[in-house]
Amino acid sequence: MNNKTILITGATSGLGLEAAKQLAKQGHEIILLCRNKEKGEQAVSEIKNFSGNNKLHLYTANLSSQKSIEAAATQIKKDFLKLDVLVNNAGAVFNNFQLSDDGIEMTMANNHFNYFWVTYYLFDLLKNAHAARIVNVASDSHYSAKKIDVDTFYQKKGSYFVLSAYEQSKLTNVLFTYALAEKAKPYNITVNALHPGFVYTPIGEKNGNKFFGLVWSLASKLFGLTVEKGASSHIYLASSNAVDGISGNYFHRCKSKKSSAISYDKNLQDLLWKESERKSGFQFL
Ligand SMILES: NC(=O)c1ccc[n+]([C@@H]2O[C@H](COP(=O)([O-])OP(=O)(O)OC[C@H]3O[C@@H](n4cnc5c(N)ncnc54)[C@H](OP(=O)(O)O)[C@@H]3O)[C@@H](O)[C@H]2O)c1
């Protein structure tokens, strides 16, 4: 792949930062979409020092907020003519039930609506590229989600459990990937999802529960992969010629594998798509 313009969400930390460093080292132009300006500036300087690449651009948005994403995307569309690769990577876990500015449970807002909105608002730029790619960071934890319960997107039903909410949100990443892969075909845009593995990053330390944070930190430090290994599929799907034209697949360790049985359910993909459009107030493809 020749040098491309690649946008990575959540590039201030963990897998997104590592992917940005490696892709910058390959010579690509990198757009970082991050929530915190200072952290973003630190990431830019780390990526620059690591890669020697100066083609780095920082934009900020709260990716759990539709308005905030729309505003950042509007600016990016003024500054760039095309986008070759979009890596939807930013994600989070939430220990307690909380609603976003848009009235969406935070795990769903951060991990699903985030991807849906970033992709929608930047889709014109992707269409302008010759053969753009979308890479959605999901997780093998989606195998544990046995259904999509739309009510839980907006309200607490019974007791809220952090892992169930996360698993459902990661199933939505895979459902969204397969639905979008079909819809994006006429535009020559490929869409794939990936599981990075169990990776040592601070994701489990950010949800406000010190005990959970400590358990996550110890377990992922002892048993997790390094970010260098974890980000390998991000880099492969964003930049390798080997995946030219490959779409609608789920990758782990740079190899395609089967996702859960219900992730292939077209009715469920359609239900998620329609609900995402309804809540967002727009039609997307
Ligand atoms: N680590 C694992 O074992 C693992 C396994 C499977 C899948 N994943 C997935 O990998 C992706 C990256 O996670 P990670 O482990 O690298 O975690 P991480 O180190 O916490 O990185 C997450 C990134 O997302 C950003 N982010 C979160 N919420 C945001 C928001 N509302 N607005 C803007 N940016 C936001 C974070 O920004 P801040 O730096 O400001 O917090 C950070 O840059 C996630 O989608 C996660 O679900 C991770």
C-alpha cells in the first residue's frame, strides 16, 4: 500500500497509540481523533519521536457524543479531501450504569454509536479515496453476548453488569461491520473487524472502580500481550496489500476467523442498523 491518510480514534493510549506509531513509521499520514487535547499532543510528540514522521494531525472529540463527533468531522472534511483508512478503535468499559449526553448507556455510546457516527460523518471522505478501508476494533468477548437487547441501550433493566454491557457492545461492533461491508460495496470500501487479543493497556483502570482497575492491571500485566503484538491486526488491516478487496471478515493475529453465530444474523444486523439510524436522526446507506 502506498502512503495513505489514516484516521485512528483513541490514539492517545494502548492499542490506538501503538497502531499510530507503527503506521506513521511506515510513512502514512496520520489523523488522531482523541478526547483530550493535552494527551493528544503528548501522543503526537511520542509518535513523531518514534517514527520521524511529521505528517500528524490532531483533532479532539468526545466520542460518546454525536454533536462532538459531527463538529470534529466537519472540520476534518474542511481540511482533507479524502481518507484512505478509518480505524474505529476508541472504546471503554463502564463499571456503573451511566447515560451519555444523548441519553445512551455509556458503553453503547462509547463503543457502538461512536463507530456508527464517526463512520457516517466521515463517509464522504472515504468515498473520495480510491479503495478505502474501515477497520473496526471489536473483541472475542462478543462470543459471550447471546442477544442484542435494545432496551438496555437507553435504560437500566435489572442489574447492570459491566462485562455483559461490554460484551453486547462488542457484538454490535461485529454486526455493524458485516452490515456496513455489504452496504459499502458499491463505493469500493472494505470493512473488517478485529480482535487484538488480551492486551496489557489501561482500559480496565479508567472506569472509576479501583478494585476492578487493580485486578485488570495485574491480570493484563501478567497474562496480557504487549501492545506491539496486540496492534498487529490493526496495522495489517490498515496497511497490508494482502487484504486488498477483503471485506466483511473478523480477524485475529492477522488471520480471518469465524465470529459468533449470531453475528452473522442478517435480521439482527438490520435491527441494529435501523435502531442506530433512528436514534441518530439520519439515514445512512
Ligand atoms: N486491551 C484489551 O485486552 C482489549 C481486548 C479486546 C478489545 N479491545 C479493544 O481495543 C480498543 C482499544 O482499547 P485499549 O485496550 O487500547 O484501551 P485504552 O488504552 O484505554 O485506549 C482507549 C482509547 O480510546 C479513547 N477513548 C475512550 N473513550 C473515549 C471518548 N469518549 N472519546 C474519545 N476517546 C475515547 C481513550 O482516550 P483516553 O486516553 O483519553 O482515555 C484511548 O485513547 C477498544 O475498542 C477495546 O474495546 C481491547
